[in-house]
Amino acid sequence: MARTFVLPDLGEGLVEAEIRAILVHEGDVVKEDSPLLEVETDKAQVEIPSPFAGRVEKIHVHPGQTVKVGEPLVSFADGGGAAAPARSAPAAVVPAPQAAVMPRADGGPVSAAPSTRRLARELGVELQAVHGTGSGGRITDDDVRASAGKSPGVSKPPDAPAAPARAAAPAGPAQPLAAVGFEPPPLPKFEQWGSVERQPLSHLRRTIAERMALSAALIPHVTHFDKADVTDLNAIVTRSFEAAKQRGITLTLTSFLLKAAALALHEHPQFNASLDAGAGELILKRYCHLGIAVATDRGLIVPVIRDVDTKPVMDIARELAALAQRVRDGKAALDDLRGGTFTITNIGALGGTGAIPIINYPEVAILAVARGREEPVVRGGQIVARMMLPITLTFDHRVADGADGARFAQAIIRRLEAPETLFVEW
């Protein structure tokens, strides 16, 4: 009897994924947890491991296809061994919902999300020995950490490199964007004025579009503009760059921005929160996981660095470089991209004098910085050249007023202008 693996629950409310690459062929014999296929979800390209050991009997999907949670991906024949010849009749297929939550028997396959399986491999935990506390006996990340003797919330080690894809995914079929709040009027027939070309949006681009529309429709945005004198900080970064590079660290202003924002969030916790409008409550998060916007050729992706408030700047710089590289290589795991409490976007490398970003829902604030430039500034009655950094704080006006935003921005600026407060851990 064949066993069918369906697209599992990937967490964070994700309901579908686009197949990017198939890493096996029909007839291949695979081991449990070996790479099976790559999918692209909400801002993440994820490698899904095989939940079974055995022969790949049928591949139900193709690159570029969008699959919903619970739909079949791959069917396996029982047992391992060499590839068997084609059969004259298809084997029975386990219904998709049953396969998604199928309880395990002793020695059978476990029920766990791909990110949970990956975490187990990194922590050296054997999933067969873990008791699942999730729905239907599903093993959660916390179950794995508990089995490894770690408490929930402990940062996991860096991700291992993923296996290369066998097949690149072509552009998928066009699908409509989810409407938020209202239906737009029909577009005019542009062809009447000249030739046009229609290009389907990628899964990632559609996700970004829908999330930005959702944020803009739900959140009353208000923006505060200011500047930070980063002359002394810039001198430290420049002076320490080569020494840090010899230690394998690329030292940038962004690492200091992350640290300054994390410390300022302790003083102003309403910006490290989410609003539960239905319950009339502000959810204050007692952890500080900061998202940093990374531009890729596939679109803007926001990976998350955890517990920034407790980490030295040098550790933040090292982790930031590794995380950004995984994102650009398309190898970021779901855990790399979720759980953020506040986001920073730095467009300084691209120029510009400022930007008004859209809040990364369900967060309540986002900080944007542009390129620092030398400007004439009055100091002690004298005009001197100082390196001034434009910052833009956009926040949810339902949870904070303009004065609150100005104080929070000043708390960040105060630390940037006194950089010794940011790297005392060295």
C-alpha cells in the first residue's frame, strides 16, 4: 500500500506554497529526512525533507505549481531497496487529510513540520523518541527543544547548507491577488493604445502585495522624521572594519542600528507589540526579535535576528551577514523569517534621502534609514561638517501618539550618537 505525503502545515497561518524544485525522481529510493523538494512560501524558500524511507512511487506536483496545505506531494511504496519496475495498476493512495495528521505507530513515520524536522537534526534529537504535544500527536518545535534539554525560545544554531536543486522552477500561472477591504474597478483595455505584455506575479511577489495591501488597509500609519549625528559611530565602523574582517565579521552600521533599536524598545515597549483589535488589547512582547529587510532578485524578504537586546554588536554583525546570505541564496528556513517584533529597513546603500515604509503587519512600527551624508551643522556656535543619518519611524497611530513616536526615535538616536553604549560587551 502506498503512503502519500501531503503539504504539511507550515505554520504562521500559511495555507499554500509554490513548488520551486523537485529533488527526487520517480523510482528513487530515499531515506527519511533526505531532501525531497523545495517550496516557496510566505517570503521563504524552504527545503522539505522526506517523512518516509522508501521508493518514490509517484510525484503529484511539478515546478511552478501552487499547492495548498493537505494536498498530495509524493507517494511512496512500502519498504526500501532498489527501484521496482512499473506496475500495471496504481497503488491505493491515503486520503490527503488522513496523511497530513496520520498518527505514528512504533517505528513508523512521525508527524512534524519540515522546520521542526530541521531543528531536530540540528539539535541531535531523534524524532521517533519525542512525544508530540501538538494536534493529533504532532511534534512541535518546543517538543524538540524540551527533548534536547532546552527551554522554548532558545535560539537554534546556524542552518546547515541545503542541497542543490535539480530543476529550476518556471514561472507559475497567473493567480488573482486577495482583495483587502474593497474590490478595485476594472482596468481599461490598455491594448487599445499599444502593445502590452502580461507577466504572472511570482508567489513571493503576490504575498508581498497582499501583505502590504493588508497593512495599509488595516493600520493608520503615522511617520516621524529625524536625523542622527553618526560621525563618531561612522569613525568606529571605519576604524574597526579591517580588524573585524580578519575575524570573519563584516562590520556595518546596520548592526549598530539593530542594537540601538533593541535597547530603545526596552524603554518604549508599546512599539515592540501587536494590537489585538478584537480583544481591545495590546500584546506587549517580552522578547526582542528584529527583522531586517533584505533586497533579493525575487523581492523584499525580512529575516529575523532573535534576542538582539542580549547579544553583543559583533555577534549581531556575524549573524546578520550569515542570515542575509542565506536569504539571497534562497536557503532561508521558515524559522529565519518568522517571530519578528520590529523591523528595520536600511536603503542607505541605494541612496535616497528618506523613505516612508509600510509596517510589517502584525507589528506596530518600522524604522527606515537612508544614506548618511556629511552636512553643515552648528556645534558650539561654529559650522562644522558632521555625518548625519536620516531616520524615519512609521508606527500604528492606534497604539501610540506622535509624542510617543518622537521619544522612541530620540531613544534610538541617543544611542547612535553615543556609540560606546552599544559595544560595551566587546
